[in-house]
Amino acid sequence: MAISNELVKGSVEPILLSLLKERAMYGYEIIKVVNERTNNAFQWKEGTLYPWLHRLEGDGVIASEWIGPEDGRPRKYYRITSNGLKLLDSKVAEWASFTAAVNVLLFGANPA
């Protein structure tokens, strides 16, 4: 089942920060990981990803550097910063509260 772009927009930031907490990644790699891990329920493209990466970098929660083999094309790798780790903790807590509240409204049961 396809997931609406509106729902995806609210989750991009914590998803990116979470992935970059695992390891530094370049843009296309991030897209591939997101699409694969969600069994293509998310179908991120460059137009979805790069504006978010640029904004997060401008906010100082991620940083980037060009890395590449001497005989190949360098890639821009992104990594989470200490400010990004703090923001991720906050976003994860916010997400947990949000999903718990939505689940109660949709399914009528308060999870234990």
C-alpha cells in the first residue's frame, strides 16, 4: 500500500537523522536504504531527499564532506552531528507520543 506524501513529510527528519546515526551515507545510498527497508512503501527520490539534507545541514544537525577514490567520482557523505543526536532524541520521543495518541484515536485502545 502506498503511503501518502503528507504522512511521509512528517517523518523525513527523524528518519534521516536515525539513518545517519547508524553511519555516514551519501544521498543515493540513503534513498536506496529507505526504499529497501520499507519494501518500497516509501519511494524517496532525489527531489524528496536533497532539500531536506541541505536544510538539516544549514541547521547544523548534519555535516557533509566529499569522499572518493582517487580514480573515481567523489561522493558527498552526510553524518549526524552532536546537535543532530540531541534533535533525534527529541524527535523520537515526539514520534512515540504522536503515534500512541493516533493509535488510541484510530483503534480505541490505550496500549499498556
